Amino acid sequence: MSEKIIVRQNKHFEVGFWAVNPQDPESENYQPVHGLHEITPYGMLLVSAATCTAQVVLSYAQNHAVPLEEVEFHMAYQRDYHEDCDHCEQTNRYDERIEEDIEFFGDLDEGQKDKLFRIAHQCPIVKMVQQGLEIQTHRAKSVKKQL
């Protein structure tokens, strides 16, 4: 299983998303994403990590007069199975990873790019994914609520 997303966010916090069809994991044919319903839950995870990281980096740049114009993320989720996988949904043995490439745009020197790269790792969403997060699920009471 593979998922690939590009997230681009500018200094005005305007964001754009592009994704590859997850049914064709070797493709490099990125298409614009107009709504989150167009990507899988894995894609949503990648978008969440990238947009959180972008906001951290762009906020830092604005508060420290760093001339960052835009940041772009190439994100990929990969699941590798330990066995031949005719029935992958029935196996519990696999390795998962997220690969992230970050590119900074603007009149930046190498020291500023290095600093922004270090700041990028302060994103709380990325920290939660790296450290793990307990999810406590409860069944809702049968009271119909008005939305």
C-alpha cells in the first residue's frame, strides 16, 4: 500500500494539495485535490502532518523576519508486508513509514534553511504520530442530536 501527496503552503497560509491515485503507487501523476473526500484516510494523515508542519515553519519565519515565501512537502506513506500478500487485510505483520521531503522557497541562505528544517520537527501532529497516541473510544448514547 502506498499513498503520495504534495502539500504547498505560502506565507499567507494559502494551501494547495496534489495526490497520486493510490491504486497506482508507482505513478508520479499528481492531480489537484479539491476536497478531502478525494483522498484516503492515509492521505489525510499526510496532509495533516504537512499542513501542521507548514504552519509551524511559516509562523516561525514571520516572527523571526526570515524571508520564507513558501514551503512544499512531498509526503509518502508506505506499508510493507512481511509475506506474500494475497489477503493483506488479514495480516497483522507489516512495517509502516512516512517519508517527507521539505523544500523552502524564498531569499534564504543555507543557515536559515537548516534552522527552518529543525523548527519543522516541532509540529505537534508529527510528534503525536512519532510517539504514538492512545485513542479511547466509547459508544455514544442513543440520543439523536440535531446538527
